[in-house]
Amino acid sequence: MPAKKAAKKAAVKPAETPQAAEKPKKASKYPYKKLVVPAALQGVENGKLSGKILRGVKCGGQMYVEAAEAFDGMYDQAILSGIKLRNIGDYRSYEAQLGLFKQRYALEDLGRKPQVTRTWDGKTWYLKPGMAPCSTPGKSNHGLGLAIDLDVTTAKVLDWMCANAPTYGFYLQSDDPTSPEFEAWHWQFAG
């Protein structure tokens, strides 16, 4: 099977297929910057953004207007560099966050190692084996239009993102690939 087809077939879609992705093995430095919610989004209910502050991005999906503008600049540069960025998860409504959370977490520990827990609705929830983590409903930076999940199943795409995304204000939520919370596909706009 040609490498391109194999990469496409192996692509992980966290929003649609909630399974744990393989940890990347190539990038030498994972760019991280703490996410600070922009003033325009302070007080806006997570997962309830109006169409006035969302805008489409060139690879499909929606993001907060400022993040979308920065992303499209990065997308254009990626194309010029021979890289095709593919969206696998963008803005999530509260309802979408709730559905994803209930797919991935259970009220009992089903034996996932290492275990990742969340507290929601006054209870402890346990990440199911084989699933990638997600935020509790109403806490996701996808729900503020500040995050996009990209197909980084090829080292070429991940390396390009690690080297170039910070120029456009995009960072990973962690720089520790050994953490069970590390998601090489999850890029957030931190300005």
C-alpha cells in the first residue's frame, strides 16, 4: 500500500472516532504556550458561540474569528511548503462536547493505564481504554473556537507544525509527549 494511502487510512479523528492516537516519534521540540482566553471571549458561554464571532477556516470547520484569520495564514504557508493541513475537529457546541465526553468516559474505572480522570456533574469520570482524553463539557477550548485538531499522522506534517505554528499563534496544550494528556493533533490559538 503506498505511504500516502496508509497514512490516510491510519488517520485518527478524535471528534468522530474517539480512540487514543499513537504518540508522535519524530518532532524534537513541541511548542507550548499557556492559553489565555481573549478579552472578546471572556464571559461568552463555552459551546454557545454565535455565528457573529465564528468564521470558517480554509480546511473546513469554524473557529473564533481571530483564530480563524491566523489559521488561514498558516494554512496558506503550509500549502506553499507542500503541506496539506486536514481538519479533524474544530469548534464544538456544548451538545457536541457532552456527546464526546459520554463516549469517552465512564463512571467506573475500566482499567485504562495510565488512567485519566475528569470531574463532571459532581462525579469522577474515568477515561475508557483506547480513548483519547477530552475536556469536560463546557470547559473545552474547542467550545471557544480556539482549538483545531489536525491530522498529524505523518511526521512531515507534525514537524512542519512544530516548527511553524507558533509564528501564527498556535501551540500544543503540552510539550511533554510522555503525558497521557498529550495530544499532538490538538493545536490551540494562544496568540
